[in-house]
Amino acid sequence: MYVTVPPFLLPPYPLMVLMLGLLACVAPATIDAYLPAFSALEQEFNVPPQSVQQTLGVYMSAYAAMLLLHGTLSDAWGRKPVVLASLLVYVAGSVMAAVAPSFSFLLAGRVLQGLSAGAGLVIGQAMVRDCYEGQQAQRTFSYIVLVFNVSPALAPIVGGQLIAHLGWRSVFWMLAVLAALAACLCALRLPETLPPSRRQPLVWSQLRVELWFLLRNIPFMGMSLALSLLIGAQAFLIGAAPDFITHTLKLPETAFAALFVPLVIGASAGALASALLSRRWEARKLITCAYGLMLGSCLAYVAYLARAAEPALLWAVGLPAFFAAGLAMLFPVMTMQVLAQVSARSGLAASLLGFCQMATFSLVSGWCVPWVYGQPVRMAAAMLLAVVASLAAWLWLQKRADRVVS
């Protein structure tokens, strides 16, 4: 069961999953909790909606860029020190955003948050690879995704209520406090899963060589691209949520739960199905089923929105929930397959995988989403195109692998 870490060095399994899941929640909470504040930020700093959208874009750009280093630094210095340092930087960025006297100061705080928020998710993936292998690793990551999915449900609800009663700055104070508490919990209970004997010296010239090796690894990069395209599809839905909820569905800014709760229910069901079915189904069958669910839901979404002048709430939020279920079903399986291609440098591999995903999310959410504002059919069509492209990439990889085996 355990590959490198003796069982007596690990906390109880549920606590390990809970801690890694909570660390993974930092990044989505930083996005979802402040989405209801978009209108308040426009009024506070007297800026147009496109400028407010940049608070998401700069966060995701910094997030994506730093992902290349989180795993690499943890390969050299150990997992736990990098997690703790990142949480402290995140607290500083959250405080900066909370006290921001100007819009540019707010952007600077968002950049600091972006530089640090991804450490928990990336290093958590590497820690799973440190401790578990095979189906156990896949199930563990599925349970982490299950915990991770709590954030998109709770964050916009809590954020909306805080904004309504205490103002938008209270959201960033909440994030600062939660990150500080997470740092305390990790300092006390999170184990170090990478022993000194397995650490890789941080030599920049060698890092370039290894990064180039990963970039030329067709199975690794192909699956990374396929997974990133699905994250791009999700980014259209998440990034356009403020416009979709307030202008298309005509709901108040405190009603983000109407969209996000169904998404989280779907994602939680998908993650649980992935964990349970991994005992009986091979990875290819599970991935095929997940793609079928995502493709079918996106096709139905485009067809419905194309003929609905005023979308009904049930269909407008219910169909994307099936997409979320398929993505959550596929994500743990494909992530573990990607990292298994280069298990000797799981930290660097997790960093590059995360960079590909978040660079795609950043591009879509920060700069492509305004193209679908007020056009829900465009949003659904963009999601569908991303799923089709991802499926084509995955099918090509399967044919290539079959040819190599034969």
C-alpha cells in the first residue's frame, strides 16, 4: 500500500485525505468566494466589468506561472516546507487585497494569492504519488477531489453573504484567516512524505533538461493537453458565472448557490463514482464513460439554450451538473495516469500538469469569457468544442499506445 513512507509516519488515512483536500480547496475558494463581489468592485474602484475580470485573469496567470516551481521546489526541499511557506505568502496576499486602497493594489494582492494558492493541489498530488500506487493512489485522489468539491459549493454562498452584510473586503479577510488556520494544522499534523534520500538537488540547468524531457514525452503532454482542454471548458462556466447568474438567470448576487450547488453535487457524485468504480473498471472504461457524460451534457446544453429565450433555472443549472460529474469522474484517473508516465519526478510532473491546466483556465477565464457575456449559447458551444477537442486528443493517444503495444 505505502511506497516510500512507513505507515507509522502517516496520520490516520481519513485525516490525511482531509488535509490534502483542504489544501487543494485554497485555489478554488480564492476564485469562487469573491465572484459575487464583481459589482461591488466596479462601484468601489469605478472600473468597467472588463477591468474587474482582470482580477481573475492576473490571479490565474500568476497561479499558472508558479505551478512550474511548486512541485520542483518540493522535490528539492521536501513537501511540507514548501506547503507552509506558500500558505504564509497566501495570507500576506489576502491581507493586501483586504486593505487595498486602489484597484492596482488589489491586483497586486491577487498576484500574491496566485503565486501561492496552487501549492496545496500540486504538492498534494505529489504526496499521493509518494505514499500510494496503483488503484490505491487513484482512490485516494478521488477522495481528495471529493473534499475539494466542497469549496465551490460553500465559497460563493459564504462569500455572497459576507459581501451582503460586511462588504467585499470581508471575503479576503476570511481567506486570510482560513489559510492561517490551515498553516497551523499542517505544521502540527501534515507528515513529510519525501525522505531526504529521494530529494532532487535544485540545479537549474538540470531542471531545464528534465523539463525539456517532459515536454517531449508525447503520452505525458498529450494527456496533459486533453485534461487542460476540459479545464478550459469548465473555465467558461465558472468565469462567466457572474454574468450568467445576474443577467441571464436574473438572480441576485447572493444567489450563486443556484449554479454552484448543482455543480458540486454533480462533481461529488462523479468523484465518488470514480473511487468506487476504480475497483472494478479499468481506467480506459472509466475515462470513456466520463467523456460520454460530458459530451452528452454539453450537446444537450447547446440544444436547450439555442431554443430557450429565457432559460428555466432547472435546465440552466442542471445540465452543467452532468458535465461536472463527468469531469470529476475522469480527473483522478487521468491525473494518476499522467503522473505515472514520469513517476521519478512526480513533483515536477505535477507542476507542469498544473501549469498546463491553469494556463488554459487563465486564458479562458480572464480573456475569452467576455466573448460569451450575454450569450449563453456561445458559452455552451465553447464548452462543447473543448470537450470534443479533448476527446479527439485522448482517442489519438489510445490508438498510438495500441500501435506501440502491438
